[in-house]
Amino acid sequence: MKGDNMNRYTKTMTSGSEFGCIIKFTIPLLFGNLFQQFYNIVDSVIVGQYLGKNALAAVGATGSITFLFYTLCIGLSLGTGILIAQHFGAGNEDYVKKLITNSSYVVAVFGVVLTALSVVLAPSLLHLLETPETIFDDAVGYMRIACAGTVAVAAYNWINAVMRSLGNSSVPLIFLIVASVLNVALDLIFVIVFGMGVGGAALATIIAQGVSAAGCIIFAFIKFPQFRFRREHAVFDMKTAMNCISKGVPIALQNAFISVSMIYLQRTANTFGDTVIATYTATMRVEQLIQQPFFSLSTALSTFTGQNLGAGLLDRCIRGYRRSMLAMAGFSVLMLGVFMLFSGAIVGFFVNDAEVIAIGETALRLSSCFYLFLGTIHVTRGLLNGAGDVNYAMINGFVEVIGRIGFATILASVPEIGCWAVWATSGLTWFITGLMSYIRYRGGRWKEHGIVREKA
């Protein structure tokens, strides 16, 4: 590495054991993602236990739409992370600094625009989803407050993507722990003490995430040498900004496609009434938690791949992918056993309603049979994104749209299947998307992308 590019807060992953590098990077990510999901779990538990089934359904009815707006910002951040990781691995210190400043401008503008759109369009979007009138007002209130924090979500995901690309997954964990404790405290105060209803839960979450984002950014300016800018680094550069956009937009569109498919699935669940909506909300919270090891491994592999391709080390990328797939398969089998035995008790943690628990028990058992394919999606996506094969990201997202809309439409129309169509749709979509992702990896086109050092 050149100049001051390396210090105790940054780390290259271009030497040593491939799986060792990935696992060391994954563990803080996993704890951080679990704490982030803890936000959602605390919201659901407090809302479900203290405000009732309809309030929980109102929160769940907004999840797929708010995720749509959040994920556009997340995609741009991930695109920036790919570029920074590759240039960091190649030792291009000055360009890393230009990427950091220019990407912050891009993400800030997108964050502000998406915040305004999501708040204004909340009622129309919830009507489009055929949200039941019994929960509509609560859903609108929750969504507007949650989406008002889109800028905080954008800032948080941007600084996390930058830190991860520089080889640091530990610092964000520290601030997430602080934020999670704050979120629990504010949830209890806003919902129980002040009686603010579902809006209080949303407000607690965005305040906590904003605190985490601010803390990370301030820390980066103090400790990371890559944040010690000169005037030329801070000047807006159209070419650099467009590089960030060109890598980020396909991933953002991938995430947007997935969000659209989830919105359609939420709409399908809504047609079966409040009980199924509440069940779907509870099982989604559980599955979001289960996906965190997959997602963390994917993120670590993406950084690993970006840095090593930047350094021209293709063989390390392949070995890292194969070992990550083995770890993912082991976890999938473990979770299958857990849900076959304890799914009813897990759903009961979220809500007391016996009918919701009964449906959720079978639903989780059904979904867990497809976790191996879900893990394949995440791990392979991590490799492909890290390599800069972002155009496939759009194709991958489009496949999920076709799968969820197609399977949901067909299965929900069969009376004998009924509400089980909601969970069967997810499993079948994971199957076809995971298979296509693995075929893309085997095709090898990703090897042609992003070897910065060789191109330079």
C-alpha cells in the first residue's frame, strides 16, 4: 500500500487464509446485522404485545414499501463499496478519496429525493396494496415516519459500505450496539409511556439509526486516513460520480425489483385478511433474522472479491467462494432442523394469537426447506457484486420479480393451496434464482470485470 493508506482501522484481504479473512470479516458484520434486525424485532414484539394484532399487521403492511425506498439508497452505497474495495486493493489511494467524497454527494441527493417521494406517496401506495381499512390509518402513520428517516438510512448504509470496502467491519458494530440499546429504550418510552402507538415505534427506529450513522461518520473523519481530504479530493467530479452511479444503479435496480416482488407478495398476503397479514409479518421478521448469516457472509465475500480482483488475485476469489458455499450449506441444514422442531415457539414470541401461531408454525417449516437455495443466492451475489458484475444484478432481481409475481398469482388462485401460496412462492422463487446465480458463477463472465491493477 502507498502513503498513509494503511493504519489500524483499515485492512487488506489479499494475503493469508482465504476463509480466515472472510470469517474474521463476517463475524462483526453478523453481529451488526443481528443488532439491526433487533430493531425490527423490538418494534414487532412491543407493537404486537402492547398494541395488538391489528397494529402488528399495520407495521407489516408497510415493510415491503419502505424497504423499496431504503434499498435504492443501499444499492448506490454498495456500488460505491465495490469501486473503493477494488481501488483500495490496487493501492490507488487518491482515487479512493475521490470516490468517498463524490459518492457522499450522490447518496445525499438520492436520499433527500427519496425521502420526499416516500412521505408524499405513502397513502397512495398503501391503497395500491389493498391494505385493509381496519389497519390503513396506522399503516400510513407508521410508513410516513419510517420513510422520513430515509436520509438517515442512506447515510448509515453509505458509511458502512465505505468502511467495509476498506476492510473494517468492527467499527460500525460498536455504534450499532449503542443504537440498538437506544432503540429499545425509545420504543418503550414512545409506545408504552407516551402512548404514541405504531408511530412511536417508527420514530424510535429512525432516531437510533441516525445516531449510529452520525457516530460512524464522525469516527471515520477522526481515525481513517482515507477521510483526510485535500481540496482536489472534495471537488465534485462528474466522471467519478458517474462511476459510482454506474456501479450502484444496477444493484439499486436489483434491490428495487426484489422490493416490487415483495410488495406484490405483501398484497397477496393482504387478500387473506388480518390474521394472515399478522402471520406473514411475524414469519418475515424471523426469516429476516435467519438471513443475516447469509447476508453477512455475502457482504464479506463481496469485499474480499473486490480487493483481491483489484490486486489481480483471481484464484483467491474462487477459493474464498467455494469455502463460503460450504459454510452456508452447513448453516442451512442446521436451521432446517431448528424450524422443524421449534417453529411454533418462535412465532409465539412475536404474538399471542393462537391462530397466528398455528399458521406460522407450518409456514416456517415450509420456508426452511428452501434455505439452501436462499443461501446460494446471497453467497453467489456477494462474489458477483464484488467482481463488479453488476449488470447481472439487474437480471437477478428481474428473475425474482417474475418468480414472486408468477408463483403468487398461480398458487393463490388454487383454493386448495389458499394462504400457503404466500410462503410457497418465496421458496420456489429462491429455488429458481439460486440456480440461475450459480449458473452465472460457473459461466465465468464475472472474471472479466474489475481487475483494476491489471487494467491500470
